[in-house]
Amino acid sequence: MAPRNKVLMPGSRAIVEAAIRAGCSHYFGYPELGQSRIYDYMARISADAGTYVEAENDAAAIAMAQGAASAGARVMTSVSGPGLGQMHEGLSYMAGAEVPCVVLSVGQSGYSLVGVLPSQADYSGATRGGGHESNRLVVLSPSSVQEAADLTFEAFDIADRHRSPVLILADAIVSSMMEPACLPQKRKKAPPEKSWAVGERRDRRSNLITSLFLEPGALEQQTWKLHEKYREIAASEARFEEYRCKDAQVVLVAFGIVGRVARTAVDKGRKRGLKLGLFRPVSLWPFPAEAIAQHTRKAKAILVVELNTGQMVDDVSLATGRPERVHFYGRTGGSLPSSFEILHEALKWTE
Amino acid sequence: MDGVNRQNPSESGPQAPSPASRARPKVTSLTAQELHVCPGGGHAPVEGAVRDVLRDMELASRAVGVAPVACALVLFESLDVDFVAAPPGRAPAVAAGVKRARPGSVVFTFQGGPDAESTGTGDVLHAAARGEPITVIHLALAGDSPRGKRHAPSPPLAELVAAVEGAAHVERVAVSDQDGLEELRIALRRAFSVQTERKGFSFVEVTTPGWVRRGRRAGCLKEPEAS
């Protein structure tokens, strides 16, 4: 295979190009500060015979995505920060009705109106389903422009494979920063036919896409069915990166852009003779529980570093099995820790 | 999974009621499910009119209904076309998404009372403003919806939609007898034709009784005291 050229580009452009190459044919979005570059770039989908619609708000955008996805299209929408809250109902409907879709959320700080600074405070909402009943979303977190492209490209296959929405949590820095990256090759094969979708029908029964089950026992049947599906997803879609964990005394656990900063902290610490390692979850749900247990088994301490008040700590404590080893360092409100800051914190747990 | 398991339309299934004036052909767009609608609410005749028009215009095989909440959801128990259940108020947006993905399909929403007048007023107006080539069917209830009486005033939806430049066809029909039902069928035919002829957004508002709660009696309940 001929080597692919690396091109310098922002994360937002890499995400858009990867989506289009993966066969995304429909985009519905509402222009918001944090994801405005994705929203703008995505307009080029119409040059590839795709459909691009400006919705009147985020709730309408996810509803349009639900409609197009129910009709069998590969669909994407994007949102930033607190806007994700407006989409939870639509995502819940899609999860319950088993409709695939890709949502790109740019993590931005703020309780309400979106700011321009980075944040990872959507972790809890995203990984616990965020909607209603017992739904889950596959949640992926890139830490580089290359990974943003790769995960976006893969997300459409994951969504179709499991008939479930996929959420890519790209914090604001990953979406804005520029790095060289290779874009994935355009998908040659058409996406799989979806016999369950709605639309013009020739020789099939009518299809009903619903998450509403009113008959006694029907909803329980559906929730356990989805529960089993989520177990299968957990067994097959967990992703992570481990860096120098083998002999690490202190393992840093961080995702997204913080994972990049933590990796630098590991390198700086190692130069000083400190045995540091990094475990970086790439899938936030399913959380790579088995892998983190394995790679932190010998560590004396685990330091979770996040851009929030410690939303991943419980998952790490549960997975590693010894919560007394788990410690936390966080920055919030848009602030980002430096590698020295993380290193200084890690020093507390080394001998 | 090919959608939710449905019972296939039965060739010997229930016949539509026959007006004395003419014989009706055998129904082919009904399923064999039981219906769950409130007595006297006016839903069933409207549903029947939609069924009749889709059948007469031979659109059933490419029709996609989008139903949000309450009574509208029972539509997909009885009408044998593709359906998507939408969140409250979001049916026009979901319908727009379906239509954009499958432009050859005939996409309609079926929304009762508060769904379009309250929760989803913005969605209806914006779909009209964009000229989405869908058909919105709105049941304007004179009485209650299953959610109970709403006390807040609602805007006059049909008038609002008619004022939007992108709306191609807006019509209101009152249904309380057979003549009204025939007018409704004509209005639905016009609305679906606007869609099939690619003329844009169509809207039909149907005034129906809504749910008449049991135990309520007509008559004067209180009079002013004689001075």
C-alpha cells in the first residue's frame, strides 16, 4: 500500500474529512461557539452529494439525525459543552430504538452557556447514558488530531455494527489544535443495507422504529435485550493506550488532551529517575476495566488527572480493585494543568 | 431485526364502516391490532381518513408516518405503513430527517393537541420556514388530551404556519360528521399532492372533540345569587 501523506490540519477538519470518507451522507447541526469549525467545515459535505441542514436548535438537530438515521443514512451531528444536554433525549430515543448515529461533542467549560475553554466535565453524563431508562452510549475520546480522524472514521462502523449511537468526546483543544495527520482512505464499499430502516418499501413488511413499549413486560424485555447488547459492546469495543506501565510505580490515568500532557509528565519524570507510566482510556464507555486492572496491578499509586472534579475516579477505583491506591488531581473552569504540575503531583506518591 | 414485530394485514380483517350511500372496498392498509383510543375523541375517524387517502393515492408502500406522543402513537398500531416514534414536539424535525434521507418517500406527522401547539410549535414553524417537503397533520383538540386540560393559552397554529413564507399549503378542517370527514379526505389529498408534486411544506389542522371525560355533565353548574 502506498504511504499516505501527512497533512497539517486542525482536529475539526480531520473529524469532518474522516466522517465524509466513512460514508457520512447527512449532517444536521446548530452553530455553536465550541464546535463552529466543525459545523462550518461540514458544509463541504454537500459537495460530495451529501445533505447539510442548519437546525433551529440542538434538540431539532438530534431529532433530524434520528429521522435520517431511522431511514438508514449514515448521520452525524455535532454539539459543544452544555449543548449536549439538549441532545440527551434524542440520544435516549435512538438508543432505545436501536438507531445508529455519530455525535461529535466538543467538551467546553460552563454549567450553562458554552464558553471557549476546554473541559472534560461531560464524562459522567456521557458514560452513564445521559438519557433515560437504561441506555448507554459508546463514548470515544481522542487525544490527537490523528486519533480524532481515526476514531471518527471508525465510529460509523461501530454505530452500525451495534445499532447504537456513538458519542465522540473531543475536548476543545483537540478539536482546535493543528497537527499533521493522515486521513483515512475513503470507504469504497457502500455502507451495509439496513432492512430495519424506514422508507420506500418493495417486498418487506412495514417497519416501526420506536423506543416506546407500552404492553406489560415489553419494556422489560427490551431493556434486558439492550443490556445484553451493551455487554457484547463492552467485550468488543474497549480501547486504551498504555505507556511505560510495566514497571511503573505511579500510573497516571488521563484521557483526551490531558492524556497528552500526562505522557509528557511521564517522560520528564523518567528522565529524573522516577518510574511513571500512563494508562489512557480511549473508550470512556465501555471503560477498559480489565486492561487498567492489568496494567496497574504492580503500581503503588494511581493518579487520575482530569479537567473536572474527579468524574473518572470511581471507574478507575472500581476497575483496579484497590481504591486506597487511587488519587486525583484536577483543574476545572477551562484551566489546563502543565506537565510539570502533573509531575509535581505524581511526586507525592513516589518514594 | 426488521422493525417491531407486526401482525400482517389480514385479508379477512375488519372492514371499515359502510355509509349507506356507497359500498367501501376491502381495507388493505389496516393491521389486525386492537385499537386504543378514547371514546368520542375524534381520533379514529381522522386516522381512518388518513388510511383511506394513502390507499386511494397508492402511497402506502412509500409512506412514513412520524408520531410523537399520546394518541398519535396508536396510529402505528392500526396503520400498516413505516413509522418512526419521535420525541414530544420533535415530529416535524424527525420527519424532515426521514425525508432528507429518503426523498422518494411520503413523510407525514400525526400530532395531537399540545404536541404541535405547545411543545413543538417551534419545530412546525421552522420546518415550514425551511420548506421541508413533509405533511404535518395536527389534531386541534377542542376538549382534553390524555395529558389533561392545558390551562395556558396556545397560539393559533394554522394561522401562524400560514404566515410563514416556506409553507406551501395550509388548511383547517372541522370534523363532526360525514361531510366533514369527506372534506378532510379532500384536504389530505391536497396536502399529500403538494408533497408528491414537490411543491413544499403542507399542513392540515383538524378540529376534533378530544377526550370527553366521564362524569362531566353538561348544564348550568352554578348561577349568580339573586340580589
